[in-house]
Amino acid sequence: MSDQTTCQRDARPRRLILAGAHRQPGYCLSCGIRAQSVCSVIDDDDIARLAETAVETLVLPGRTFIEEGAPATDFYNITSGNVKLFKALPDGRRQITGFATTGHFLGLAVSDQYAFGAEAMDTVRLCRFSRARMRQLMDDFPRLERRLLAEASNELVAAQNQMLLLGRKTARERVASFLLERVREVPNPSEDVPLPMTRSDMADYLGLTIETVSRTLSWMRTERLVAIGKGHTVRITAMERLEALAAGEAA
């Protein structure tokens, strides 16, 4: 029997009424993720302008803060926590299309509506930017507009990679590719890589069954490609072999 994903059936998404306070310029100057986010293109002397537009927001686990099809009124810069992105089907099922974590910028809609939904997997902190005020900043700071265009290009590349993963790769190649995606999110590839998503979420994203994902991870551990740690973490123990597997080059 071939592996087929079962889209998650979910009730109407629980939505958190977003609230928060504007960032202080001093906070933005010392923000630990500034170097890896779109904010890095704003000079220190001008960071107060950016802080005036940012509303610090807390999203509790399991809460939706972007609804697919809703008016695209805001951008979101994740400062801590993990988010899953999904598309909804008319019968209530959801297909996970990606994951986002610290430093990711969400909400770059090409239309007036969000093309996906976003739900917090754990407690998420983010900076929320009004699209109208962000447009003003882009007019004043062309480098910010270029950085946002680069983020949009990265999203397109990720979508193309996802099409390849679902359309052509084997189960082992898919799981290997997924783990390598997670490695790119950590500063040191030799460290434990967090996997905050459930096995069900992984299976949904990869177009596999939960059993196949678990079986593949067990095989990788037996082959000493990875070591499964405590607290939903994994450590890559044979990076070159895992990369070869993901690329379809493994013997």
C-alpha cells in the first residue's frame, strides 16, 4: 500500500485576539534575533521608526493568528517559538505546508487576503506590523523593501522544494530532507535540533503516514544517521550520508 497523507480534520481554528504594546527603541537595539530578521537592514539611528510600528504580541499554543482568506492587514516577525502553516479544505481538513520559527517573517501576501493559516505550536512571541505603516517604512528605507522581496523569493523556492519532495522523493528521502531543513534553523549543526512538531504534523507535511515517519526515524537511528534525543530533539551524526540520502544519491 502506498503512503498517503491524511489531512488533519480540525474544527474552526481557535483564534487569539491579538493585543500587545509597542516596542521600545532600546529593545529593538538589543533584540537577540535582529541580525537574522528583516529588521537587520535598519540602521541603529533609525530603529526608533521601526519600533514605533511594531506591536509585541503573545500567542498561546494551539491558537491561530493568521487565518487563510482573511484580510491581509499585518506582517508578523517571530521573535521566539514555533509555528505551523497550513491550507484549509472546504470539508474542514487542513494540510500542513510548512513550519516557521525564530526570525521568520510571515504575511507577505501577494493579494489582499492571506494565502495560508498560521498556528502556534508552543508559546510564540512576535512583532506585529501594520501593512499600511510598513509601506511607509519601505518608501523611506529601500533596503527594507529589497529584504522583503528576498523573503518572498525564499518562500517561492521553499514551495518549489516542497513540490519536489511530495512528488518525487521516497519516504526516506523526504524525512532526510525534512531533518536537513530543521538543521538550517540552528546556529550549530552539531547541536541537538529541536523538533517541536508532532509526528502527525511531520507526516502531514511530508505526505506520509505517522507509522512511516516513525519507522523511517527508527531506521535512521539504527543506521547511525541520527540520534534521537530527549525533549523532541534529534542530532545529525552522519551529515554527509544524510545529505546524500536527501538528494537521492545514497546507495
